Amino acid sequence: TTQGPTVVKTQVCDGSQSGGIVVSAGFDQQNGVISLELDFVNNSSAPIERLAIQLNKSAYGLQPTNQQLVFNPPIASGSSGSYSVGLTVTAQMMAPAPGPGQQVNPSVQAAIKNMSTNGVFYFAAPFPLERSFSPTGGLDRTTFINAWKSIDDTKEVYSTVSLPPGSATADAVIGKYASRNIYQIARRPVPNAPGQEVVYFSARTFAGHEFLAELTFKGGVEAAKVCFRTEAGAYQETAKEAFERCARG
């Protein structure tokens, strides 16, 4: 599955702590492979030839498939370049679960070593949870219903997400969700409420966390009501935000 729009990158190093190397970072997923997308601006006096990257344990279990970043040709002083770091999800890189009632850290911490200077710098980049939604996150209707009923009502959260003009429809959101591995399970009109319909969705991360959602749409209203359930309570907020972000985008 090809995931959503252009990767949003955040400047994570301004050069003051990284030897004059400015770094922007964002995450992507293409065809079931997560990647860390890095942009470099070389304001140092030497070319960037070889870097090494290491990620800390995180709520998402991410690990580089190759820690070596080799630039061929090197990024000359005053120039810029990019690098895509392939990532895998492993149990060994999962951070310990937060305490009761607490949410996971939504960022991934990294360290990069410049192999030419031996200088090391650190940064944290926000991780959009939808980048870890698996292509196998769809459920059949019976499994979904059983999972929905098995989650206690106290683990249910509600919100309203504003939708862009012209795409505030169930069809538009279903299409956006499908491109981010959020799967439509069922769709039906709301009884005794003309113009309203409800759609059920599921998503599962590569680490196995499952999220269920009910979205209610009303004709002419540029918003949807969201009812969200998960047993992975520590991921509730970041997952709800991912569902809302994907509906808008």
C-alpha cells in the first residue's frame, strides 16, 4: 500500500550541536516498509561522506536495517542532500510500557555519528502512528464485532474531526484511510436519521496494537464524529490523532 501525502519533515538539528549540519526528519511508509526520511544541509567546512545512526528504544520498536549512511557523492560544504533510512519493527527495540493512565512518548530519539569527525549529535523526531499501520490490519466483520464488544466502554473515547470542504463524505474518508492501511469493516445508514451514516474501521500496527473506530457522517456537515476503542490504552491518544489526521489529509 502506498501511504498518504508528502512526508512532513521537522527540523531536528539547527547545526549548533551537530557540527554545522542542519537536519530535518520525518517518517514514511511505502509498500509495508517504514523509513526515516532525512534532509541534510551542510554548513560545515568539510563534506558529509559517512554517518552512522542509532535509534533508542521507543513505543514503536523501530530499528534501522542498516546503521551506515554512505553519501555517494558526498554532500559538499554549502550543499544539501537527503537519505532514506529503512526501518524494521522488533520486540527488542520496544520501550517499556508507561505507567497506568499514561500515554506513550510520541517521538523517536536518535543519535548520529559523523564518521569523519567522530562527532555525535542527538535529536528526537515526532512519529505519526499511521506510518506503522500494517497492510494486514483489516478484520472480518465478525472478528471486528467481537473485538469491539470485548473492549470495555470505559476505554472508549469520542471526538469530532473537521473535514476539508469537498471531501467531508464517507467515501472520501474511506479512500484516504485505505491509502494509510486503515480498513473499512462495515457501513450502514443511521436508523431514523436521514442523511446520516456510520462506518467502522480497523487498523493494526506492525507491533500488533489494534485500533477500532466508528465514524458518523451527516450530509452537508464538514465534520465526522469519532468513537474510538482500543485495548492498547497507552497508545489511545496518538492513535486517535492518527485517525483524525488521516481523515483530514
